[in-house]
Amino acid sequence: MISEAQFQNELQILISNAIREDVGGGDHSSLACIPVSAQGRAKLLVKDEGIIAGVEFAKMIFNFVDPTLQVETFIEDGTTVKSGDIVFHVSGSSQSILKAERLVLNSMQRMSAIATKTNSYVKLLEGTNTMILDTRKTTPGFRVAEKWAVKLGGGENHRFALYDMIMLKDNHIDFAGGITLAISKTKKYLTEQNLNLKIIVEARDIDEVKEIIVCEGVYRILLDNFDYEMTREAVALIGDKCLTESSGNINEETVRNYAECGVNYISSGALTHSIYNMDLSLKAI
């Protein structure tokens, strides 16, 4: 996983690029009719139900736009909210509040939806030893915030990107000439490059599970599109040799059943790619 310093740097890059995209040469709507000296105050109003996420990120956005803006927080990240709740007040330059408004709303609406979706999966897994993971199926340029939202919803992060973990999927295996060759080449590469990265290998059937186990040195086996019976068989074969992960078309109706097969993790792209934004608004007060 990426370090805290990398995480913070990614957030700053996201904010900088988003403000560049949205503001460009200036917020001419505000510049045209709001005096530079005007001071204002606004509230973040919840118009939906779920888990709020992005409060701390909003503070970072406001600070980036104008360090003199003041935020008074009433509801913290990861808290269950309902329609009518006030999450925070922001006060200071009216022009600055308006400049930051859209990025704050876009970010918090999506992050809150992801946290809410993730939390629903976490609740479905209560009583099992299985954790829910996100994937790289994220919005380009917004990944760091989306993965943050998964954590706020009670989930865990998979690898952040291609550079922080080795993941040998079906295409890697086929292009490399098979599982054994793919794993041996990977180990050699990591040694030559002096890299300490965990290795995950995807298995498409029980025979591939057996081959992966023989190779050794694999951190986790990804059981891709296995049914329940195959998953239970694979978990029994793997034992404590490495960790297990189920993935592939798993939804709210099936996630508990897969957890009860004994896998350590379940990964779901739906946490980030199949959500509807939470309804939030920033209103002047």
C-alpha cells in the first residue's frame, strides 16, 4: 500500500487539478457581482440518508482555495446521517466559498455514496472473518478520494495502483506462458529490481489453485468467478499456505455466502463504480 506521505500528495494533486479544471482563469460569475471584501457563511446540508464522507477532504479543499476560510464541523467522517442534518459551517470570503463549492459537493456526494455502499457490505459480513476490499475500478483522477471513502465506510483498500503490489491476472498468466512461469519470472524480477512487493495470483479453476500452491511465495490467491462449492474446495486446499480472496460478480445477495465459504477477503468493483451520489447541498446562511 502507499505511504501516508504518498496519500497526502495524491490528495493535493487531485485538488490542484480539480480547481484548475473548474476555475481556470477565474470564477467570473462571482467576480462579476460579489465584492472582493464580501464575507459570507454557508452550511453543508444533508438531503439523503447514509454515511457521510469527505468532511476532512472538504477542509483540505477550502484551505487550498483560501487558507483564511473557517470550517466549524458538527458531524465527523464515517457518521450515519439523515436528511436535514448539518455537517459543517464554512465562513469567510464569499468569493472563496463559491470557488470551492462545486468541488466540495462533487467530492462529498461521491465519497458519501461510496462509504454508504461499502458500509452496507460490511454489515452483511458481520459475524464472519471476511473483509470487503475495493478495486482499481475507480474514477480516473479521483482514486485516492474514493479509496479513502471505502475506508470511512468500514472496508479495506486493495492495492492502490499498479506500482504497489504484484497482481498476476489471467492475461498476465497467458502472456507469460502459464502460472508457474509467470510466478517464477515475477520472483526473479523482484529480486533483480530489489523490490519488496506482495504477489497475488488469480486462479480460474481448482487445478490452477493447486499449481499456485506448489509455486510458493504467493501472498494471496484470487478465486475469480468461483461458485460456492469451488470456493469451499479451494479454501480447504489452500489452508494457511496463503490468504484467499473471492471476486467476480459478487453482489449484496451473494456476498455473505462467499464469506461463509471461509475466504479472507472479498473484492468488489461495485463499491466505486456502481453508486448513486448522496444528495448534499451547500447553502448560504
